[in-house]
Amino acid sequence: MIGPLLKLRDVSRIYPTGGEPFRALDRISLNIDAGEMVAIIGPSGSGKSTLMNVLGCLDTPSEGDYFVAGQPTASLAPDALAQLRRNHFGFIFQRYHLLPHLDAAQNVEIPAIYAGTSASLRHERSQHLLTRLGLDDRLHHRPGQLSGGQQQRVSVARALMNGGQVILADEPTGALDSKSGEEMMGLLKELHANGHTIVLVTHDSQVAAHAERIIEMRDGRIVADRAQGSTNTVATDQPSTAHGDKGAWRALAGRTMEALRMAGFAMASHRMRTLLTMLGIIIGIAAVVSVVALGQGAQQKIISDINAMGTNIISIIPGKGWGDSRASSIHTLVPSDLDALRQQDYIDSASPSLSTSGLLRYRNRTASSSVSGVSEDFFRVRGYELEQGRIFSPAEVRQLAQLVVIDANTASTLFPGESSPVGQVILLDSLPCRVIGVTQKKDSPFGHNDNLNVWIPYTSAMGRLIGQSYFNSITVRVTDGYDNESAEKNLTQLLTRRHGSKDFYTNSSDTILKTINKTTSTMTLLIAAIAVISLVVGGIGVMNIMLVSVSERTHEIGIRMAVGARQSDIMQQFLIEAVLVCLMGGALGIGLSYLVSLIFPLFVTSITMQFTWWSIVSAVTCSTLIGILFGFLPARNAARLDPVEALSRD
Ligand code: ADP
Ligand code: MG
């Protein structure tokens, strides 16, 4: 190698303080060669740790240049610095800085995860290192179950995991008893003998005596730099950095697995909090999925009702359209139109209708009812089935017969308890009519119908009851196999020709179906949009808890960064956690919605909830997106933490 391994040139580290900026390092120039063992001594506050952090690329100089193996570090991005830390440096801290919820082996493996080493190689190497350090029976102990000396040996193993070409030990014996301290120094000397470059911070001169070069600091400056002992050990074998970054895909998979595992730990260690956080997502997703399922169910129900009514029906109504105020003064829909329509081969049957309301009377019972004048075809056109009796014959219609067909509601109102109304005579206002048939109960698409309906021949209605010579509407049934749309076009042409102008509009059940479809879709969308608001609120809850999680785990983030985690690794870890929370919330929400669909039929029988695959897929997508969206800010906050500051946080 050309030149020193680590080279500082006029490096200062300046902290902004309230008044005068504070120079923790003051224009330090220093070369450290590969294979050296250097001790840095000095009183507390003299800048030793600051220097150490700069050497390890955890911190960057405010002024001056720092070169690692001849490469300037000033222009390096955070991730490039992370790569240097990962592949060249190994940190040993006074207070070990192990992750408390991972066991010894898992702690040791972290640097290798970020370097992308395969799992099998990682396990093998961590076992090998821990065994070499006398911890083969402590592989699966957590830091809390280990003594200080053992924890420090675990952190040595971690420093060596990716090669540990340069070991930076900041007061490694500071928290250890003297015996463990001795062992630790023996270990560092052994590593030095094996070719590792060692930089050691201590305030203990006895510890420093183990080094071959002692640098003394005071007030951010180097006040002495002396070699001691004659043996300037030449590195026998340079430690390789063969354990550096590995293939991109496997690396990514390994890091993602690690992030997943960490997210699992985080969620499991705060179960109640996680559940409460999820609640917003659960309710939101359950609401969206249920509303959509209900909307679908309602739509299907309406469609099937309309289909039962017959999809090939066209109504002809005077006026320009719904709510035309002049419609009542248009009297052009007359019996000859009906005859003309009936002669068309695309029309199966046609029935006029003119309606009024009337008072029904039978013996001492009265009821008001809607009275419609219709033709014999009406019942076929509208799909009414008879429960009893018969309908009028064409001859009876021609003869203005005083006959009436009543519906089931009327039958039960006027003839309660009687075996059959057929054959009885009722008074329609003052017109006596004989009941000849009773229709079956029929649900309209819009729910249950309590109205009373009776039907008399339209001729009788025109001539005997209402005294009008025109119809309120004509309803036709299109011949089976005939296209609804062209039938509608043809009859419009026919009637326009007959009337001289188009003074009517048509309404086919086809169009109604389309309108209803559109309406229910709009309604569903609207309610779902409201439900989405609760999802957003849930997302904000997730963001909140993620921010808490980040600040709680700042120290952990610092440790991960020190062993070489990229910003993207930290970001990914917290994003995955947020997404996981939201996805679990989403899954629970879908489950809750399913529960609702089980309970719902107990209260409402006419509509069943219809789950569609796309509502489930969009719920899952939605919760993932919410996780990413609301996890982003906290995750970015975590990723942008300053490693040194994060490490010093507890
Ligand atoms: P040592 O490790 O030698 O005890 P440090 O390197 O930790 O000393 O600190 C050197 C000086 O820099 C101390 O006076 C300390 O108060 C100051 N210092 C360290 N970190 C910061 C910081 N983040 N902000 C302001 N001053 C700091
Ligand atoms: Mg210190």
C-alpha cells in the first residue's frame, strides 16, 4: 500500500454551541499505518472519542481532510461511508452497544447482513468467531444474560465479522473488572499480531502500555506522539476484507429478512400498542370492504328483481321526460295507437294504462286504492301471476265490462278471513265491479309494497269511471329474441309519425337497469370514500406510533449505522414495520368485514353482502400504500439520524 492506511490532515471537529463554536478537535494531523497498534490517551473531554468517530467514518470532519487507504472521505455520501464502516472498520465501545433483543450470534451477524453475506456463511462465521473468543456455550444468550466481559467479547466478534481490518476500541476495558480488562487487552494484542490495525482509546496508562505507539491528547490537540518498545511488529498476514459486500439480490433478500424480523420484534414487544394503532386501519378497511360488499349485494338484488320483472319492457309516456310539467296536457296517446302498436311483429303484447285513485267498498269495509285501467295483456307485460280466478278476456275489454282484478293487499284488506273474493261485487267509487281474479304478492325492486292496486279494463276506466279518452301510458313487451333497442327505435318512429311530433318518451327496463347500476355504483363509491377517511385517520395513527418507535429505538439505529447499515436499510426497516402494521390491520379488517357479513343476514334478509375479489385486493393494496405513505416520514427521520448522536442516545 502506498502511504498510511488512515491519514488526517488538519482535521477539526467543531460543535456549534450557544456562544463561541467549540473545537473538540483542533487541526489534527495524524498518520496511522496498516498493522499498527495505537493507544490514544488523555483526560476526559480531550476529544478522544471524537477523534475515534472521525477515524471510523461515523463522524465527518468540520475542517481538514481524512483519507482512508489514500481515498478522500470528504466527498463520500452517507451510504459510501456506511460501506467503509461495514467493510473496513470494527467498533468496540465501552458500553458494548449490543442489541438487547438479539442473542449473541445474531448480534455478531448484523454487519454481515448489511454486507449481504449468505445466511449459512453468516452462521458459520459467527459461530467460529464466538467459539474462538470462548463463547461457544453462549451463542444463544441475550446480552442481558451475559457478563460484561462476555458482552465485550461478543462486540469484538461483531467487529471482526466482516474482516475488521481496522479495530476502533473506545475505552474497551472501561466498564470491565480488571481480570476481564486483562483478557480484553490480550485479545486485542492477539488481533494486532494477526495483522489487524488497532486504535485504542483509554485513560488508563497501564492499558496504554500494551500499545507500541501512544498518542496523547489535550483540549482537542495531540500533545505527544511516541513510539515505545522496540518491536514494531510487522503484520504477518493482512486480514482480508473478503467478507465485504456480496451479490445484490441475495444481499437485499437478507436485509429484507432482517428488517422483517426486526419489525416482528418491535410489534411483539408492544402488542397492545400495535393493536390500538391498527384499530384505525382495521375499522377503515372493514368499513370499505363491507360497504362495497353491501353495494354489490344491493345492486345484484335490484338487477335480479328487474330481470324477474322482465328486461324487455318498454313504457311509452307522454311528455319530454321525467317531470315534464306539460305532460298532463298532452292527450295524444290514444286507443288507435295501441292497435297500431299491436300490429308490429316486434311487439309481443301491449297494454295501456290510465290510473286514478278510488275508494273501494265492500259491505261495510272501505279502502282507498290505486285504480288502473289496463288491457288483458297488462298482466303478461308486467309479469303478474294470478293467485285465484282469471283476468279479463279481449271481448270483455271491448265490452267495457265491469270486472276487476285485485291484488293480494286489497284482498286481505277488503275480504279478511273470507275464503275467496272471486265472484264478489265491490264498489269502485260508485261503479259496481265483480272481482274475477287476485294477483300474487309481488315485491317491487324498491322493497315491500303496501299499496292497494286494482285493475279494470281500460275501456271501462275510460268510459265509465274516469271519462278520459287518452292513456297515461302504454307499456309494451318486446317479442322474445327481438333486440330491445331497435324495438324502441321502431316504435318511437311509428308513434312520432302518427302524432306528427315526438310528444312522448320511452323508458325501457334496460335503461332503468343501467340507471340503477350507475346510481348504486355512485352511492357505493361515495360511502366508500367516507370510509377511506377513516383509513387516513388510521394511517395518521400509524405514523404517530412509528415516530414514537423511531425515537425509542434511536440507540438501536445508531448501533446499526455504526456496523454499516445504509440509510436505505434503516428506512426499509421502519417502512416494513409500518407496512406490516397496516397489512395486519388490513387482514383483520377483512376478517371483521367477513364477520359482519355473517351477522348481517340476521337483521336484513333481502340483501346479502357480496365480496368481490377486487375489493379485497384494493383493501390490501390500500393498507400497503397507507403503510408506505404514513411510514415514510418516520422512516426517513430514522434514516437521516446522525450515527454518533444516535449512538449516544439511550
Ligand atoms: P473524550 O472522549 O476525550 O472524553 P469527547 O471526544 O467525547 O471527549 O468530547 C470532547 C469534547 O467535545 C468534550 O468537551 C465534549 O463536551 C464535546 N462534545 C462532544 N460531543 C459534543 C456535541 N455533540 N456537541 C457539543 N459538544 C460536544
Ligand atoms: Mg470518550
